[in-house]
Amino acid sequence: MESFDIEEIQELKMNIALLKGVQSAMPDPYYIRDMDYNVILWPKAIQDLMGYSEDEAKRLKCYDIFKACVCPPNAECPTQGCIQNQQFLRDVAVDVYHKNGSVVHCLVSNAGVYDENGNPIAAVEIVKNNNTAYELQSFVISAADKMNTGQAEELKQHMEKVNESMKYSHSEMEILRDKSKEILNIVEMIENISSRTNILALNALIQAVRAG
């Protein structure tokens, strides 16, 4: 009979614990989908932002959730092109739609997940709620029309500081992309172990039948 590698199982448990820690530490909503637009990972933060539960999201294509003007079938998915060319977006303003139909002004960043041969297998997208900054920007523009140039310039400087504070760290994005690849590897490992477990159970049943 085939035996389990104890070190392999311990490493698997450690990797799962590390990934849960990374997910908990992520300050912004994100999700992972495959190259066919199927949702793989849909954490609570993105559930709260978009209004879809994990079960609902995994039954839909990502473009059916977000309904952005840059999503299929209205346009070719920019994330798909980024992954294939390995040139990624950083804090691009995009309007998406909550489950209840309301508009969510967002800043979107993305990264690709690749196999050992460099082929794209998944995408990570960070979807940050930019409603507050959008409303503040509208207020600044309105206020600037009513004030003298000096006051308007001061408001614009404050707005620039707000926008700068919302910029996402590139290093954190790279960490998330690497960890996302680990998620896919762990899923594959779990499937392999599950398969081996079924084989062991089948062998045990055969031996029991022979003995009986």
C-alpha cells in the first residue's frame, strides 16, 4: 500500500495557514479568476463591495458580475490582454455595478498567475472602492468654480494628496500574485492527496473482500 508523505502534508498545512494570513492582511477587495473568466477565489471584502456571495460569484463569469464598459461582450477584457502580454494595470479608474444596480467607482489593479512554463492560468484583480475620492473630486471641481484661484489651488493640492494616499503598493501586488499561484498549487495538491486517499480506500476494500 502507498503511504502518505508526512512532511508533504505538514508543508501543505503550513502553506494554507500562510495563505489565510495573506488574505486577512489584504487591505482592499480582490478576487481570482481563471482564463475562462470563472471565479476561483471570492473573499469577503469583494463580497461586501459587490453584493454577491461566494456561491453566487462562482456560478457567474466575472464580467457578468462587474458589468463594466470594458468587460465582454461590450469590449475585449483589458485584464486578459495584460496577462497575455505581462503588462499589468495599476489603479485604473473603472465604474462597475453592485448587485443592486448602483454604480461603484473603483480603482482596478491586476496581475497574472503563470505555470512553470510561463503560460497564463489565472488573473488576480484588486478592486478598490473609490466612491469617496470620486465624490470629493466632484466637490472640489464644484467648489473651484465658486472660489478664487488661490483657494481652488489649495483644494486641488488636498485632492492630489487624497489620490496619492489611495495608490496601491506594487510590492503587495506582487506578493498577492505569488500567493495566488500558491493557492492553485495547493488546490492541485489537495486533489492529488484526495485521489490517493480514494486509491487507499479502494485497496483496503479489495483486501477486505479477499480476506472475507
